[in-house]
Amino acid sequence: MAMSSWKSFFMRCTGYFYPKRLKDSSSGRPSNSNIPIPQQDLYPSLLARSKLHEFTFAEMNSVTQYFSSRNFLGSGGFGPVYKGFLPDKLRPGLEAQHVAIKYLDQEGNQGHKEWMAEVRCLGQYRHPNLVKLIGYCCEKKHRMLVYEYMPRGSLENHLFMKSLIEPFSWLQRLKIAVEAAKGLAFLHDADKPLIYRDFKASNILLDSDYTAKLSDFGLAKDGPQGDATHVSTRVMGTHGYAAPDYFMTGHLTAKSDVYSFGVVLLELLTGRRCLDENRRARERNLVDWARPYLKRPDKFHKIMDPNLQDNYSTEAAQKAALVAYLCLSNKPNPRPRMKEVVDVLEPLLRIKELPMGTFVFSVPEVDEDCDNMKADDENLVAGMDQERRERHDRRRRRRRHVHSVVRAEGGLQREEKDLSEDSLRRHHHRGSRHHRSRESLGSETSI
């Protein structure tokens, strides 16, 4: 029997029809429009276990005010994202809350397969560092995912939009790295391991307390089973974050996620994007530029984010830099497991002592004769405790203000002494001259 006959026979027996990706007449590329949703994929096994809420398209219209532009949050590979509000008692056991609703773009890069992957992953896996999926909408051609709302946005915005958002402190950055690592470690060590495959700064979202949570599981893939060492798959992900071994071979392992984590950790340390065409040629690829500094205790400070203003623990930063170096190994085997990364990074949060930055003492402008003294004094001041600095400042002010009473007292006394001595000499000189004049006058009179 021909292959087409076998396929027709199978579909008649099972009632299953393969979804077809229709050609878009205008663009010539596949369209997701009118793709039927195979109910075998959804019911009853998957969604019954997931405890997700199913919403209607009318309800989604209502909670987003008909997808108003005022509720538009942004857009990604999946499609546009809108903010909405679920009223109380919309579903039994569902509290009133703000939500984020991802609407699958019918003309976008992702389709029903990625939509199902996200439902499957977040419907089965629950963890404090994974974004919570509340429910979904699957009505005709409309496909939506309803998430908990993350009011602080993405890590990417906080790291790279410094003009609009105050830069993170060192402890905030370290906390986010630890929480993101915990999310990955949970996925890798689950009963059915999952490889995230798209770990990057824009997929790390922050709640109101700045707790980091992983989002966007459309590219997630089941890990290798049994004796398999990897999963062979089409290369997916984001350039700059994908591991070089995966990019070259298509062999996907948990160590591929570890490399991506190393890139994000490096972004946290440096405050730079992994790829930046606006920088000098040798600095455009962050990993290539920064890797030589990461294992050098005497050099790593050169790549630290200037926005930190040296307010970080040197010990903690050195260890975090070394973790990044190991994660960014070109070969997968030397990279640590994510659980090992968590075990190293989490204790660094308890190292809270921050070194005092360089002490800067501003003084008024002085004469050129005092410039050298000023430079020497500022070198002496660095590193002194508060009491010694105050004592030193008082001495310096006495030296500098030459016209003050304190500084001029000795000079005035010497000047008065010199003046009195000079007056006496002049007075003695005048007396001698007057005496000689009288003697001359006397001699003339006698003649």
C-alpha cells in the first residue's frame, strides 16, 4: 500500500488530522491561520494534570479591554503581550490579579508547536523561579497564554537601559544570578529533564520584589533519555547566547544551557550586551573580549561594570568571575552542572562587606606654589581613618590659608621685630647726623 494510502487509513481510524501550515499568499511563507488544534494533544492527559484554567476569547477581550494599546507591554518571537486583570470569582479558586497575556502572532516565527511546548512545560513544572502559567485560551485560530504579571519587567531592560532605569547594585545582580541558576537547575534535575535552550537576559523576568523567574519556554526540549548523551535537533536560540558546540553540531545537552548562563552572568558583571556592534571591533563579542580577564584576580576588575562604582566585594566578584569562566568553556564537559553553580554562587550573597571607594577630598583652588603640596596631601589622606583625616585637614588648612590669624601670627611678630629694629637704626643714624651737624656749627661760630 502506498504511503499516502497508509496515512489516509490511519487518519480515518484515529480521527486525527495533521495540522497543515498554509501558505500566506502575500508573503509566501507559512501561516498559522486556521490551524486546527488536535484535541488529542490537549485532552485529557496534559491539561487535566496541569490544573490550568481555560479561558474564552470573549473573556480575554474583556480583561484586556479589547487588547487596548494602553495595555500593550511589548512583543517577542511568540507575539504581542498585553496586561490584563482577572476579576474575582472568574473561575473557582482563582483570585483577582493582574496578568500578562501572550497572544500568538499568526504571522510570527512560532506556531502551534511552540505554543504547546509552553503549555506542556509550565503546566507540569512549578518552581519559585519559573514564571507561573495560570491558563490559556484555545478558541478557533486564537491561541493565548495567561501568566502571572511581572511588574519589574526583564533583566535586559535593567542592565542595558541605564538612562531610564537605575542600575542594579552588586547584591541585586548576584541575587538574580543565583535565582536564575536555581530555575535552570530545577529543570535539569527534574524527573523528566528539560533543556531550556533560550536562556538570555530578556527571558528573565522580575516580580515586585525583584525575584528572578524564567519565562518563554517555547523552545524548551526534553533532555536525553537512557544512555543517550545528547539530543540531536535543529539549532534554535539566540545568537551570542547559544553554546558553540551546539551551534556547530546541533547536539543539545544541559551543558548548552550552562554556557548560556555563563553569558548572562558575564553581562551582569560587565553591564555589557553579549553582542554590541557599537563598540570597538575587539570588544563587540563580549565573551571573546572578557574571557582572558575572568581567571586573573589582578585583572578582572577591568571588566567590571563602571556603574557599580567599585561598590562590590572583591572576593565575591572574583569567585563569580571564575564561575563565568568555567561556564563559558568552548567544550561542554568542563562546564559545571547548574546545581554546582548554585552551590558556589549562593554563599556569596552572605559576603556583604563592601570596600570603601577611593576617598576624594575637594579643596578650594590655591596658588601654584601649593599645587605640589596638594598632590602630596591627597596621597596621604587616602586610607586614613576619619579621626586622622580630620586632624590632617586641620593642619593643611593652617598651612594653606596664609592670610589667616593662625598662619600669620608668627610672621607678624617677626615683622614687628624687624620694624622696631629698623626704626632704632634709623633713629640712631639721625641722632649721629644731628650730633655731627652741631659740632660743625660750633666750629664755624668759634671762627
